[in-house]
Amino acid sequence: MATRQENVTLLERSTTKSPRLYKVKLLNDDYTTMEFVIEVLQVFFAMGTEQAMQVMLKVHNEGSAICGVYPKDIAETKVQQVTGYATQHGHPLRCQMEEN
């Protein structure tokens, strides 16, 4: 029994680059409470209480801290969510992203 073989063109594997990643940072201010920063870290960055406390203290003591590293669209969304949430609750908490 003979098998029929067709001409098949194989596509070369393209090397796909990983998406650029962006750091999302919280910035210290003199008005936002430590409790609110911890809440933000837990709600928007899925941190446990202990990790959120450590990141909050870093923001407080060093002026800023990285909350996470994400692809651009997710990082932009996180910044918008945190900024909007802070504004809704009367806090001037600032969040920014920068290329990793």
C-alpha cells in the first residue's frame, strides 16, 4: 500500500520577543495614610498583609517602591486603577510606571 505524500511548506519558527515590561511604583506623599497604602497594595497588587506592610514602609522611608512588573497594557491599567481609587477616597497617592 503506497502512501501519497503532499508538498508541505513548513513555516520557519519566528523568534517572538517577550513583551516589554514596566515597573509600577507608588510614590510617597505627606497626606496618604499608611493604612490606605496597605489597602491599595492588597486590593490592586494581591499582596498579603506582611508584604504590603513591607512595601508601604519602603515607600514611606525611601520615597517610592515597586509594586509589580507587568506588560505595558496591564501596567497602564494598574496606574489608572490606583490613581482613580485614591482620588475617590480623597488621597493624593501617586502611582507611575517606568520601563523595566
